[in-house]
Amino acid sequence: MINRDFFVFIKIVTSCLTAGFLIFFISALSGEDLIKNHQTIKDLNSIEAEITAELDGGIDRRISQLGEVPAINPYRKFYCAELAKEIHEVSYLTEKQKIAFDAYSVRDFENKSIRLVNYSESSNLEDLKNELEIVKRELKNSANLLDKKRKKLIRQRTAYIILFIVLWIAIYFYYNRGIIKR
């Protein structure tokens, strides 16, 4: 004779597996991929961490490493080229966010890059600084968008976890009274 505890264990495992299959079936019917959503949350967290690091002093550190602005033109032009390179690297973070949301436009990024090159070739420091301010605003906007998307995916994941637990309990009670009975 098989022990009663073994039957309880079988009911728990069977109800867990059944609830898991039902959750994946329900999520597939609704068009959601739970595994992909979990990976997306990880990706959004890493991009948001990079953006936050740049906003919390990374940009200022990059600019301070360039030193003071030279007054003589060949050195000033080199400084502007380095500043444009730093702005370009920082603005790529907003492009990562756009790629994650499938809103990336090659033309926009190309136009921004051409504009930065033109400013650096003409040693136009004021326009480069204005461009830096625009990039900072874009980074803040990107961080907000990433946070909203991440919170939405976390709420969705939490809802599926709660649904899984409810289904597990319901199926366990069903198995307890029905199919697998001693």
C-alpha cells in the first residue's frame, strides 16, 4: 500500500504542472510570451541603469575629462570634435531605448550625427552645448519611458503569478476531491 503522503505529493505536483500548462496556454492565447517578457524586463533594467548612470554624473564626468575649452582654433576644433564624440556616445543610449521599443529610425540618428559633425567642424561650441542639453532631455524621457514599460511588464508578470497560484489551489482541490482519490 502506498502511503497517504505520497498521494498528497502526487496531487501537489500534478496540480502544479497542470496550472503551469494552463498559464502558458492562457498567455499564448492572449499573445504574450512570458519567457520573452521576463528577458525584456532584464534588458530594460540594464538600459535604464546605463541611462541613470549617465544622468547621475556620467555626462559631467565625460565633459570634465575633456578639460577647459581652448581659445586657439586648431585646439578648439579638436575639443569640439571630442565633445561631439562624447555627445554621440551618450545619445546612443536613447537609441538603445528606441531599439527596445521598435521605434528606431536610422534617418533621425544619421541626421543627428551629421549635425554633430557639422558643429564640430565649424568649432561651434554653443550649438554643441545646446545639443548636449537636448540629449540630456532625451535621456530623461527615455528613462521615464523605460520605467513605464518595465512597470507594465512587471504588473503583467505579477498578474500571471497570482493567476497561477489561484489555478494551482483550485486544481489541487479538484484533484483532492476528484480524479486522484485514494
